[in-house]
Amino acid sequence: MEQRLIGALAQAGINHSVQILFEHTEAKVTIFSLEVPAAEVQALWATLRGIVSETGCWPVILGDHDALNVLLNTVWAYREGGFSVAAVLTTLRKAESIDPPSLEGVMLDEAAWEPDDNREVTLMEWISTPSEENDDVLPPWALPQPWYVGLIPTVHCWEVAAYLNLGGWNACPEPEVHVACWKRWYEEYGAELRRLEFDTVVMQVARPPREPDAVTALARAQCAYCGDIVSQGTGSVAALAKELQDSHEWHFWWD
């Protein structure tokens, strides 16, 4: 895998050194990473996305050094026993039995969150607010620091959650729920994982819904998947639906 990866990167003109981010020797699961100036991370991700079939790895922006440390020392350390091929396959099998729309049944009544157009803008909303010049601009405090792009050994973006054993703390769903939702959203909307940190997921969306019924259904499913985007964000499922219409970027976060 490493030689194939290095060869594909060289062919694409990527000269960043490949580092081992995590290695499970017995199970033969290795996650690689590249260190890159923050200002270049989006362009690098796009290049890596374009050569997934050559590298055999899905690229994921993992944030700066501090964000990466949180991921390594909390999420991965806590769930270290899950890093094996068997555990990944178990998660993927569990995901097959989950129907994402059925998650609507676990959400709170949307009337519990009334729209409040006068609420203050939170820090997370500021970070997530697209720029008019660049719809994926990094927050200013990140620019001086190097960022990291993980290379996950799968060509399917929805399987990343299984390899990283993402979730299972606070309100963040178990890994198989992430897998099921991401796969459904990839198939229906062309949604692809681009950035992942300890409590944050960002997806880019090729075919966002436009019809009101489809947008509303998606908003309800996303609220069930990540209630914080409503309770700490839009204020109502209806407001979330309005944001999702024709939006090419989705943000999720869990406290």
C-alpha cells in the first residue's frame, strides 16, 4: 500500500512526505498523513480526491496540530481496541442494516426549537460561514499553522468512519450510523467527506436537493443525525431546510 501511495503521489506532482499517522501492525491497518501549510490544504485535498483510484486512499482534512492531537489522544486512544480489519468489517455490516430516514424517529419534536432570527452568531457559526470570495476559507487563527490530511485506506468516503472508529461519545452517533448516513447521502446527493475533527464533520455536496419536500426530508434526517446543528445552530428544522437548499457544503458538530 505504501509504495502504491508514494508512486501515485509522485505521479500527481505531490512532493509532501508521507508519514504514518496510525498503524495497527497485527491487523495490517495503516493510516498515513501529509503535513501541508494551511493555505494549501484545500487545493491538496482536491488533488488527492482526484487520484483516489490510484492511491487507494480517501483524503480527509484533519485540522492543525492541536486538532490532530485531540483526535489521537481522545477518540482513538479511547477506542483503540477497534482498530482492526475485523472491527472495520463489523462496523460496515452493522451499517447495512441501518436505514438513515428511520433516524427521524429519534429526533426531538421540531417545535421544541423555534426560529430566533435575533440570536447571536456563535463561534461555530462564524467558523462555518462561507466567504463570498472562497466558500471554504479557513478561519484566520489556523493560517499560520501546518494542517494535516489523513489518507484512509479505502476508496469509499463513507467507510472512513469505520476505519477511524468515529463516534460513540456524547451525542455523536456510533460509527455504523455515520457510515449508513454518509453512504445514503453520497448516493443521493453526491455528498463526500472532506474534513473531520474530534467533533466536526464537513462534507462537500455535488447535487444538493432543490425540491421543498426533498429538502425538508433531508433536514429532518440531518437533525436526527446531528441535533446540535439545529439546537445550537439554525434554531429550527425549517430554517435548516432553507440553508440546505442548493447548499454545496454541509457542517455537522457534536458537543
